[in-house]
Amino acid sequence: MAQKFTISIPDELVNTLDSLAIAWKTTRSGVFARLLQETERKCLEKEMEEGYKAMAENDVELYLLAQAEVVLRIAD
């Protein structure tokens, strides 16, 4: 189901909107929908990237602690 919205955009962006609609072979509404979908996807990718980085940092700390424990046992 689609909902209708009325929006206002600056005159200088109307040409950009129409150019994108032509290039993407869609309507003005289609341009907005695509841009919103792409923005949502990029936000999700960024969140996932940050999550993976945080997990990697935690894993590195765990591995270092485990290695230190083994090295200290061997040294004794």
C-alpha cells in the first residue's frame, strides 16, 4: 500500500529530481522512494560495520588475554 504526501522542495532541486527520474526510468515518487531505500540501506550497513568492529576489538582482547595466560604458564 502506498501513502500520499505533499512535499515542497527548492526550485533548484526540481531539475535534479526530474533528471534522476529520467535516468532511473521512474517517477518523481519513485526517485524519493529509491533515495529513502538507499539511505536506509546505508544506515544499516554503517551500523553493522560498527558492530563488527566492536566485536573484533572484543575478540582481540580475549585472544590476547588467553595468549598471555599460556605464555605466563610456560614461563613458570
